Amino acid sequence: MSALFIKITLALFIISLTIPQESEAELEQWCVADEQTPDDELQAALDWACGKGGADCIKIQQNQPCFLPNTVRDHASFAFNSYYQRYKHKGGSCYFKGAAMITELDPSHGSCKYEYTP
């Protein structure tokens, strides 16, 4: 019976080596506005992200691909993600005083593409 045990153990070991391991670093993540955050808090965080925060907010300006839907929540999501993707490897987070959250679902829609930086 010990020979059978060794064969099974060896087979399981070989199988474990052939199965791709997904690490947290490989997961695509975007930063979006938390649905429960009031609009006034989102607006304050949006203003910071597009100002001192250094997010690229050009695409949420009128006549740009991410202007519609024209809501504070949608614009904040785009700005939060822009900031997060630019600065996540330099210590930037997806917090915005609790107004944002991480998602693994790409929030892009239509011609509005949310950036993702590995």
C-alpha cells in the first residue's frame, strides 16, 4: 500500500505543478465610486482627483467619450480609476475617504474605456 500512496502523492504533485496559479497581482482591478456614497462626498473626491490628485479627467468633459452618463457617480468612477491606475504602484490607493471601491469587473461602456495598468 505504501507504493500506491507514493504514486498518488507523486501524481498529485505533478498535477499541482501543471495547473496555472493565479496570484492577486494578476487580477485586473479598477477603482470606482461606491454606490452608497452620497453625491456631495463623491463631488468633493472627484474635485480632488481631477485637481491636486492628478487624475486625467479630459474624457469626462463635455463632448468626450466618458461624459455620458452625465452623473457625479459616473464621472467620479472614471476619475478615481484614472488616479488609481496612475499611482497604484507609487503608493496611491482606491480609498477617497471611503467613497471608492475596487472592482474586478471592467466598468468600460460603449466608447468610454477605463484604463487598466498591470
